[in-house]
Amino acid sequence: MMFTTKTEYGMRAMTSLARNKGKTPLSLAQIAKENHISVSYLEQLMAKLKANDLVKSSKGMAGGYRIYRPARNISVFEVVEALEGPLSLFYCMSEDARKMICSRGKCLTKRVWQELQKNIIGTLRKFKLSDLI
Amino acid sequence: MMFTTKTEYGMRAMTSLARNKGKTPLSLAQIAKENHISVSYLEQLMAKLKANDLVKSSKGMAGGYRIYRPARNISVFEVVEALEGPLSLFYCMSEDARKMICSRGKCLTKRVWQELQKNIIGTLRKFKLSDLI
DNA sequence: ATAACTCCTAGTAATATACTAGGATATTAT
DNA sequence: ATAATATCCTAGTATATTACTAGGAGTTAT
């Protein structure tokens, strides 16, 4: 598996919120029940989504979560990256790998991973949340 | 990270073998030293590569590993799949997920993962080992 | 006040990855 | 034959990541 349940659950939550647009906000309990996810685990995923401005929340009674932007302006890539962190297929392609030996010379293999990563991001960007509801 | 060091190390080993074509076989010790990998861990990776007919081995003195086919006939996808196992981005896309609830109805999100998976495999198939040496 | 919420932190359980260790087995040079 | 040099095979263990659980503090409508 390349993606974790974080993405699986987070995407479900986002589609629930997208469908709920305009109505009163959805509480964690509601989203969790609707998608068969544990409440406190979902909570942590929602925190990531919120930190990336994909959802907004209101506290207190009758509070809950709303989608931040229209679903057609949110790409699957944004959701995935918010939940899984920045995509890098290998360590050698991550931010803190600048000093690696292999990155000094010309590494042919790296080109494969770079093209692959470009393709993956491109595909994920192409799909919007509105395509999924 | 989406891929593990298995792929990273395994690819290095394969390129070493591709470059060594025609000469006397490379021993585990040689491959390991050349690529800064532990011998006994590499051993396990070579077993996977062998099981998938990507390399052949000869035992005894002056034995070692040879590449099985010409490098231009081996795609990066084959190497990756041999080492990481069959690619499935999510559990819902794996072989043993047929009975899942979501796979009965029409799951729009699944289409995204399916197209993504198609792209990934396509890209990995496009690159041959001969492109990397 | 209190009920219904989000927010925040610190755990723990389960699983997967990345190794290590040691012996069995095969092949070849001497 | 036998010793040297290899692969082969299995069973461990260390580390890291994932997938949760638990408990309390803060916020807001009624």
C-alpha cells in the first residue's frame, strides 16, 4: 500500500463535508458515524485538514466542521498532501536529502522517480473534490 | 515516502549487474560493497529478484549473480514489483478486498486511485534498466 | 449552569521495515 | 577428499510508522 488510512478516512470526511455545504456544520461525531471511523482518530485528521485551510470549524454547541472552499476548487492532491505530508517517493527526493552523495553526481535512477512523482502529482491535481460527490 | 529502501537497494544491485553483463558473476559481497548495503539484507532482496526471474545465480567458488535478461528488456516496474510486491495504492484496491462494502456500490473516489495506479504503472513500465546505466 | 461541541497532548497497540545471526547446502580449485 | 568460497534458508530482533485510545481544557448556544 502506498497511501495510509489517513487519506482513505480523510477523503471520506471531505466528501461528507462537500455534500453538506450550506447546511449547519457537521460535528466530528456525525462525520465519524457516517463513515465508520473512530471519533478521536478522525479528530486528528481534521486538525491536519484545518491546518491546511481545507476545512473551518466552529466551537461550542451546534458547532462542527464546514468545507472551506467550493469543492471544485479543492484538488485531491491538496487533501492527500494535507494528510500524508509532502510527497516524496524516496528519501533521496526529500527536502533534507540535499547533502546526499548520490545527489551530487548525476543519478539516472532519480530521473525515473522525478518523472513518476510529476505524474502522480499531476493526476492528483487534475481531480477535484467536486468530481467525487 | 512511498517506496522503501528495498527498491532503492534493489535497483542499485540491478544496475550493478546490468553493467557487469558478460563478465564473471558478481558475488553478494561485491554488490554489497559497491553499493554500501549490508550483505545479509541484500541477500534477501536478491532472493526476491531471483524468484521473479530477474537475476540468476551460481553457487560455489567463483559463483555469484548475473542479470537474467538484457537490460533493455527489464522495466523498472518489474524490479519494483518484485521487491515491493504487487502495487495497490489502498486496501480497497488489493486482491483480497473484493468483499468490501465500498466495492459493491459505485465508489467515485476509487476511480481516482485507479487512474493514478494506471499512470504509475505506465511510467514505471516505460523506463527500462538500460536507461539507467 | 450545563450540554454539546472543538482543541490539545500524551500515551499505547499493532504492524511493517530494516536489519542481524547462524547454519545448511552446493560448487570448484587444489 | 577436503577446504575454500559461494548461495540458500530460517528465525530471530531493533526501529519506525501507523492506527488508534484516553483524558482533560477551552468555547459557545441555550
